[in-house]
Amino acid sequence: MRTGLVWAVFLLGMGVLTAGAQQGPAQPQQPSTAASMEGMDMGPSAEKAASGEKGKMEGMAMCPCKCMEHSMAKAEEKKLPAETGHEATTGPTTKMDPDMKMDGMAMGPMGGMAQMADMKAEGMKKPVLPSGPLQIVFGDKSAEWSTVALAALPHQTVTVYNFHAKSNQTYSGVPLFSLLTRLGVPESQHGKDLRLYVVVEGADGYEAVYALAEMNPELHDTTVLLADSMDGKGLADSGPLQLIAAGEKRPARWVRNLARIRVLAAE
């Protein structure tokens, strides 16, 4: 009895297996994309990626005006506002060393100002004044003339054009030739006398040379004065005395602060 029951169960199982093999395996149903997305539990990374893709799609759909506004907004984001106390990092910056030298000038906190003051002072140096009366020398003879003594002599006035001042100026003084003849300089030059020349020297060492004939009214139509006033006033920085030669286009030989005059002979 038991053996027959076992065979019956065995035969029943074989019949079920044979029927399943004839029908073939069942095809699994493919879930839709929407169902997959809805059923999927997205993590933080997945949500971020999905959000990025959505932003790209929205950016592609923007109109030109929106694109321009978006670009301008991005450009502004690169600049830090002035209120934050930072500077925009547009490139490498170089800080100036306060002690660096610029064209040979010390540019420290006080160095630049000091050097500029020195330069200004150098350009505005006070003139060198004569230490004593005017000295005139001819051979072994010499004479000294103070401003007081010269003021007592007959004066002559000339009006000349000063190229540097760009104006006419009126000087008053003593003709130099009249002082030279007092030392024995010949009033009329002939022959060897025409070799005589005059060296005029200022207190600062500046020198100018004239031929004696240029000062002689018999030979030359030029007035050379030892001027002690200009336009009715003192000469100020030009000194107590200044040599003025009428008829010259430039005042290159108008020596200021006269200190010494020498009459020499060319060899």
C-alpha cells in the first residue's frame, strides 16, 4: 500500500515538470523608466547629479537676454565687493618697498621728501656775493671801488632787451672804460694796444672776456656799464654790481656780482 502511494506521488511530480517545460520560462515584465525612477531610492549624490542636469536643461532654454544676465552675474561673482575690504584678485600684485630707489632717488618715508627738498634748494641756491669792493687790475696797477664810491661818479643809463626775462630793462651805472683809463689804459688804441682784452669775473667764479676796443666809444658803438640799479631799484640777486653791455642779443656776458676786472694783453 505504501509502495503504491509513493509511485503515485512520483508520477504526479513528473507530469507537472513536463507541462512546465513545454510552455517555456515566463518573461519578466520590464518596469518603465518613470516607475524605476519613482521606485528608486536616490542618495545625495544621485539627487545632486539630477539637479545639475536639470539646471543645464534650463540654461539651454534661456533666451539671449537671460544668457547675458547670467554671464554678467558670473563676472560679478569673480569680483569681491569693495565693502568686504578685499581687492579683486585679477592677477599677481607687487607691493612697493618703501625703501626702494627710483631713478637713483631714495623713496623711503622721509627719503623722497628730503631729496626733493635738496633738489629744490639746489635749483634755488643763493647767489655768491663779493666779499669786498670791486678790484680792477692793469699791469702792476690796481684799484678798489666800493659801491659808495661808484655811486658818487657820473652815471649813464641804457635800456636793453633781456632775452631771459623777455622784456626791456633800464640800467644805470658807471661806464667801465672811464675807470680803466684811470689806471693808465690808453684812451685811443693803436697797434699793440688792440691786443688788450678785459676779463670780468663774478664772485662765483663766472668769467667773460671783452676786447678793450669793445669798450672804447671811439672804436665801438657799445656801452659797457658797471650797473648798480635796474628800473630805479637795486639789483637784488644780481649783486651790488653787474656788468651790462648794450647791443648784445643775449646776456651771456652780463656778469653778476662783480668781484674783479683784469686788463691783459694777448701774446
